[in-house]
Amino acid sequence: MYITPLIALRTIRWIHTIVWAFFASAVLAIPFAAWQRRFELLLWLTGIVLVEVIVLMVNRFRCPLTEVAARYTAERQPNFDIYLPIWLAQYNKEIFGSIFVAGLALGFVRWLT
């Protein structure tokens, strides 16, 4: 069975979007866990996010799925490999990295008080 490049790209985009939603949810949950002083949950979420950070670091701060998607299209807009708005795909690391660091800082402050 032959899979067309379009079907392959759409499949990769869906998988990438689902994986992104999982990690984005973990990042967004960190400040809430910190605020509620749920430090065990905060540590688990931090560990999950750090796994993602390590994978990105090993791949020169690009998702491995981006490389796979690039095989099926010449398009290179920030969201060519994921179902996100261009602005979010372009500034994803800055936005969620800031939320992650702020959540950890809040967790540290809540732990000290």
C-alpha cells in the first residue's frame, strides 16, 4: 500500500500536535500545582517536561518530528509540521519556556513559605 506524501504529512502533523498538547498541558499545569502546593505533582510534571527538553537539546532544539515532516514537503513555515497557528508555532519555546520557569519559581517560593 502506497502512502502519499500528503497523507504522511497530515499523519505526522496530527501526531506532533497530540504530543505538543501533552507537553503543553504539563507545562501549563506546573504553576497550578505550585500554587496549590502539590509538590509531588510539580516534580512529576517537571520531570516530564525535562524529558522533552532533553529530546529537544539532543536534536538541536528542534522536535524530531519536524525532521520527519520535512521529508514530505518543501514548505517551511513555522507550523508546516504541526496544527498550530503560525504565531504559536513560531514562539512556542519562548512562551512555554517562560511559563515553565515562572511555574518553577512559583513552586520554589511556595515551598519556602
